[in-house]
Amino acid sequence: MTSKAQMGRPTIFTDDLAAAFCERIANGRSLRDVCSDEDMPSTTTINAWCKDYPDFSAQYDRDRKSTRLNSSH
């Protein structure tokens, strides 16, 4: 059986790209804003990564939450 990750287009996911994305989120930028950068994937791709890469999803959640906490002070 073909796994979900093998169907469709190949992923552009790399640890470096994921780290660069999460760093921008941690610096207070929104998902839409970061994804509008030419070197970043689309919001659809980020949502797919959250489903397919649990470590990325956890890091993204931590960075979003820390940004919200920092902006509320």
C-alpha cells in the first residue's frame, strides 16, 4: 500500500526550512505573513506539514504560544 507521504507531489520539507519558518513565527510574525515570503511554503503546505511531521507541529505550536504570551505582556 502506498503511504500518504508518497502520493502526490514530493514534499519540500527539510529541517532547515522548518527551522527558518518556526524562527519567523517565534519572532512574532503570523502564519500568513511568513508564508507570503518568497522563500517560504504556502499556508496549505504548512498545515500539511503539521499533520505529517509531529515534531514540526509541536515546535510550531510552541513558537505560536510563546509569541502570544510575549505579546500579552
